[in-house]
Amino acid sequence: MYDQLASPLVQVIALGVASIVIWHLQGRGRPNARLVVQIAFFLAMTAILIGNGISPFKFEPMQEVGGTLIAAKVLWWMHLSWSTIGFIRIYIVLDGRPREARLLQDLFVAVVYLGVTLSILSFVFGIAIGTLVATSGVIAIILGLALQSTLNDVFSGVALTLGRPYGIGDWIILPDGVEGRVVENTWRSTHILTPANNIVVLPNSVLAKVGLTNITRPDETHLRVLAFRVRPTHPPSFIAEAMRRAMIGANHIVHDPAPGVALTAVDAMAVEVELQYRVRHPSDRIPAQNELIDLVYRQCTAMGLSLALPTTATVLTESAVAGPGSAETAKDLLQASPIFADLKLEELEKLEAAARIRRYRSGDLVFGRAENSPSLMLVRSGVVAAHSNGAEVIRLAPGAIFGQADGIDGEPTTFEALTEVEAYEIDSLAMKSLLRDYPTMQNDLSRYLADLAGHAPGNGPAAGKHAFLRKVHGLLGR
């Protein structure tokens, strides 16, 4: 019994079985420890075999050596494959190529297992590998012809993985208009999550043949264009400057690099304009476009410009070729705001009579630390930037409402003119008696100003809401 336990072949078998048991007991959460155990047991098995003059690479007939040597050799080859696979995985991870890891690991693992299987058949069981390889080559040709389309996708997937035109999480656009974020890349296909929250599965062979646009690299900011037509009632340079001011007031676009205005054509009916701007990421496209359309409309109204009919229009009315429109009055701005939409005409006229026009140059403070008079401001033209704690909070375009009051705790909000600004100032005394009869309107104004405060970085929704509620109370004398 002791002689059997002292046998090197029994020791190799015992080490091989013990390695498998310990490997499973360690669990999947400790891959490095698993690899160390595999290597340690494999080196111990190799030392025992070589120390006793047993070569795993030499075939010996089964009837001469018995099943113990065969089991020891099979276990040695299995541990060789597992150790090699462990080294391959660590190399790929440490080499900093996580996006290639999945396909490359699968490919290397398949090659290792195939090589070890053939080695076991040859060195342990004495099977002629040449004949087997020749037979398997014929079978491989038959399978290759039958699975031509699938293999095309597989090798295209390998090429895309090595070429790295995109990775998991990138946003890509295809020539047929399909776009979305890459969420999975398998051997055969790539899965794209579209803006409609659908998964589009594209074969890798299709992606390898078409040109795609990756808007995630070098970052997700990318150029967008908004085209429209303006009636030529003013010089083109005046129109370009008006549109530049409109874009300055946008909060959903990137201002560094600065957006641009391109005048693409002019005729007797219109000046064609393109606004070229960048958005931070794809989800900002629609909000930015909606905001710019609103800002263009407001800026045209504020500066006496009118939009022109599209080129496809075949019928012209007298109003379509009339002169330039007039700038908005305080009553027009109040009527355009949903907060004051319920006021009667005579009440709007009272507020308009109490409104005073204020003009500011670029860089002037509309409201600052030393401002003492609480009032409500309506931006008629230009752009105002709100600053809090030394940082820009939000930009206010024509039609925006903001205010200032005393008694606000913490760092006050300052309002600076980014362009030449015209704004109507309505004193709180003129509003106090009017809004006292409209509690719903007071609440709407409070929520609006609270939302305005919510843009401030570092301010929680509750803090911004309470601060601006105090502003409204100051405006109303409460």
C-alpha cells in the first residue's frame, strides 16, 4: 500500500485531482488565486514526471504501462492547457485591450484546446494525427461551404475587433440612417440600442463593408446645422449678428468652440441662414434644436426681422411681402408668457405703463450685489447670463423673466449682459396689488423662478426653490 502511494504516477494523479478540487473551491471571484494554484500544481506535476524520467511527449503502448500512466499524462496535458489559458487571459488584460479580450480569448482558448486534444491523441493514445488532420480537413471544407455566411460574420467580427472602429458604449451612425449606442458585440453580430429604445442586430459582415460614423470619438460633442430663411428687410450683416446673439442665449449647445452663423444665399425673397453649433452628446440634439428655434423666433421678433416663406411655396400673400415687424412691447412679452396669460387686457396695460425700458452694454451688470430695489425684469432683446458662486448658471434670451430681491441668504445671484441688452423693468409695487388677487399666478411665478435657481451648480432643488420663493415674496412685498 505504501509503495503504491509513493509511486510518482499516483502522486501526479493526486496532485491533478487536488488542483481541480481547490480550483473549484476558490470560486470565480478569485481569478488570480486560481491561476497561481494551477501553475503551482502544474509545476509540481512536471517536476515529478521529469525527475522520474517520464516524458509526456513520448507514446508508450497501453498494454505495457497500464492505465495509471495514461491518467497521469492526460491530467498533465489538461493542466498544461489550463495554465496556458490563464497566462493568455492575464496577458490580454495587462496589455490594456479589454475590448478585444472576449473574441481573442475565445480564439486562443479554442486553439489551445485543439492543440492539447491532438497532443493527447498522439502522445497518450498513439493515434496517427496526420490521417486525422487530413480527414478533418475534408470535413472542414464541407462545413466551411455550408456555413459560409456565418463564417463571414465571424471573421468580420474579428477584423472589427482588431481594427476597433467602435467599442461598447460608442454612438455610431450608419449610411442608411440607423444610429444608436453599441451595447453588445458578439462573434456574429453587433447590437445597437437606438433612440427609440429598440435593439437593432446587425451582422458583422454588414458593418465591415459599410462606412460608419462614430460620434463618440474623440468625444461625444458633434456639429449640427439648423437652416432657415429670413426676409431681406435688413442687411445680411445685421441678420447674421442677430442670429449670433440668438445663439449666445442657448443653454443646450457648446459655446467653446463658439457656434457660427453662415449666410448661404440671398435673393429678392429671402436670406438663407445656417446656424452651425455643437451639442455635448446625442441626447442634447432635440432639446438644442427646440431651444434654437424658439430663440431665433424671439430674436427675429425683438429685432424687427421676419421669417421668409419656404422655396416650395407657390402662393404669396400680401402679408408675406410686407415690411419688417415691430419689436415686442412689455405687454407682448407678458402675453407670450404662460404665467401672465390669464391677465385681462386692462391689467396688462397697467403693467406696461409701469414698465421702464433699460439698456445695457455687453459686460454690464443688470443686477449685482449692491442692487437694492426689488423688481421684475423682462428681456426684450439680447442675452443675460446669471452667475452664482462665480460660475455661470444659465443664459436668458428674449422673453425670459427674472428678478432680484433683498434678504436672500448665501451668495447672491448676479445678472450680466453678454450682448447689448434691452429689458423692461417692472417695479414690485406695480405688481403687488395685481398679483395679490391671483394666487395661482403667484405660485406659477414662484415655480418658474425656483426652476431658474435649480440650474445653479451645487444647489439642491429644495435650496434653490426656497431662495427664489423668498425672491418672489420680496417682489410682492410679502
